[in-house]
Amino acid sequence: MNTPRKLTMTLQAKARLGQLLSAGLLALASGQVVADDSVKGVEKMLTIAQQDKKGVTIYVGGQTVGGAVLRIEPGQWVELRNQQFGRLVIRLDRIDAVALP
């Protein structure tokens, strides 16, 4: 018959567990870096549209919103002007994509 044994963790197993936890934390942190990079890319596209005085199409949650960029608050939001809504503000972290003509 099998008798229950006390489970003990070797020093080597503890070290490996620590490495796995560290790798997991780094993976989570790098996801934030990727998110920050995408927001910066969106900001860059919106800044170009604002400087060139061209309209943009912004994709947010499966919907499209077109307009002219009036103001950008870095890392926060963008203010647009369009015929349908007049003025609107969109959070940068909610933007899925930006299209320039």
C-alpha cells in the first residue's frame, strides 16, 4: 500500500519556483510597456493629423468616429470636432486604431 509522505521542497525547487514567479512578473510588466507604446503611437498619429490639419478616423470599441483633432492631452485624451457631435473627448487608452487619409 502507498503510505502518505510528507512533501518537502528542495532548495533547487524553491529556486526554480522563484525564477518562474520572476518571469511571470516581468511578463505582466512588459504588457504594460506594450500598452504604453501603443498609446504613444496613437498620440503620434493624432499629433501628425493636428499639425497637418487633416481629419482622422478613430476606431473605439468597434465604432468609428471621424473628425478634426483640436487638442491632445498627452497620455490622457484627445478632443475632436465633427459635424455630428460638435466636440467630443476620447480617452487615448480606449482607442483601438487611428486612420489618416
